[in-house]
Amino acid sequence: MDKPLGKHIIAVILAVSVAAMLLGYEKAEAQWESEWQKTLEAAKKEGKVVIYTTAPGKMRKAMESVFKAKFQIDVEVSSFRGGQAGGKVLSERNAGLYVVDAFVGGSTTATTQLKPAGALDPLDKLLVLPEVTNTKLWYQGNLRWIDPAHTLLMFLGFPVPNLLINTNMVKQEELKSYKNLLEPRWKGKIVMNDPTIPGTASKGFAVIGWHLMNLDYWRELAKQEPVLTRNQRLQIEWVARGKYPILLFPQSSMTTEFIRAGSPIASYIPEEGTYLTGGSGNIAIMNRAPHPNAAKIYINWLLSREGQTVFTQAFGRQSLRVDVGTEGLDPVALRQPDGKYFLGMENEEFLSKQPAQMAIAREIFAPLLK
């Protein structure tokens, strides 16, 4: 073959290949844009989306206002403690009521209550925006699904500072290790978030009891007579006011709220490490959702850079999106390259063990619950 002719043929083939590739991109772009516009039009006719969340009530404004202003679709957000949200959904469904579209909250509630009851649909098919589906924009290059069926997606990912102290009463150097809590001087001076019910404390109890330490550690800690309560705001108030110097398993967003208000408190991670969690930063879609199109728009927006920026700034914890800034967030709760993090907790297999783990927590701590 004549060399110039051969080069010409190769150039033509390359040009055709590039053109085909660009055409494919344009077609894909046209497909998602067409789907998005069609969904948005239907969502505006539905008029609203209803969200149940385990995030604190103050998060309501962040979850409602920006989205409503952007899309002219109302957002109704109701906030519950973990297990209460799941219980409400299931009681409504038992009465034949399907009022909620999506759940934004803890993985335990969704995995141990909502999914076993058949209340969730696969979420992955609803993700439309390229900036949401592009895995390069997410931590470790993947979307972090809690379960193989892809009904629950974790969108926050932060290390949990399991200890909170009053900085006027305790120095961090005095509590470098979880073992330091067993020292006689701290007897009767520790407040503990209740690990016998779903939430931050039950997860921390499991990780420390089975991975970082052991169950004997918890039995020894019970001898320290910690004060257990389910009132998460009161726990932090007690430490901020100096009634107790130490809190074990503080609620993340409330801790941020008190720190921003200037309270003399600090949270941190002991030397044994902690676990990486999404906290209330997980999302699921309900089956038989009353406003499915509005829910689809909301879910995609929440997982976008804009939605994650709004959520993380209000919640005070880090997104799994790597393009979302961390300005103003508690440095202690930011992922560190050399951090000691247990990564195997936020998945269905681990969470399915939670009921049994909480039963053991009740054996150890229920007598101390106030």
C-alpha cells in the first residue's frame, strides 16, 4: 500500500472514530438532559417532596430552603430520633398510608427496619445528573452503597470523635486512650450516650467492643457508673456547663452547634482510633412514594456538589464528595490520610448484627440508664 495513502486511510478512520465518540457523548448528554427536564416538569406538577430524617430539627431549613428556591418545589421535612423514624413509616404503612417519599438518616434505621419491611426501592436507577454518577467525584472512586441491592447510599463520610470533654476540667492528654476512662478518678464523672438503642452510641459500642477493644472493656467501664441518657442535647449541655467533664459518644451535629456557640468543649479521637460513618448522611427512596418525580429531583440535587455543600455546612460533617469544601467544619472530624479508621461498619452485613449487639449493651448498661 502506498504510504501516503495508508496514512490518509488511518487519518480517516481516526476522524470517524472521534466523530462517533463525540456523537455518543452528545447522545448520552441529550438522554440525561431529556430525562431530567421531563422529570422536573412532572415534579413541579406534584408540587412537593416529603422527607423523613434523623438529622436534628435545625437541619430542616437547610434541607428545604435552597431546593425550594431553585426548583419551586416545596419540601416537607420531619425530624425523628433514629428508630422513631422507622417506626413511624411502618405504622403509617400498616394503616395503608404512604406519605413519605425519601429517608435521609442513619443506616441502622434503613437497614434493620425499613428494608426488611419492604419499604425501600433500589435507588441507583434514579441517579441522573452526571456529577452524581461520576465516581471520580466520590471518596475512593466509588459510590458507597450500604447494601448489595443499592437501596441505601451513604453520602457523608467522617471519622467519629467518640470523646467529648469540658476543656476547663480535663486535658486531652489525660484521656489519650479509651483505657484512661477506667481510672478511678473518673468514676461517676462520665456521661454516656445510650448504646442500647439505634444510633451513634450503638455503633460505637459495637466497633469498640468487637474491633478496637473487647466486651470486657465495656464491663469494666460499667463499673465506673457512667450516667446514661437518651437526651443527646442534655448530654452536651451537662459537659458544657461543667456538671460532668466527659461525654462518650456525643451526637455529631449537636457537638458542632455547641462548639460554634463558644462552649468550652472539644471532641477528639483516642489513640486506638474510631470508625468512618455517614451519621445521618444516608439516603433511600420509599417504594410507592406519593411524589416520585419530586423525590428523584430532590435526591439528585442533594447528592450534587451544591446540595452536599448545603448539607455539610449545616450538619457540620464531611461529604464523601471530594469536590465539596470543608471550610468551617470541625478539623477533628475530617478524614486524615494516616487516620486509624474501621471501615467495615457501614454495610448491611455489619448492621444486621446490631440488634444482637444492642442486646448485649442492654445486659451491661440498662441498670444505669436514667
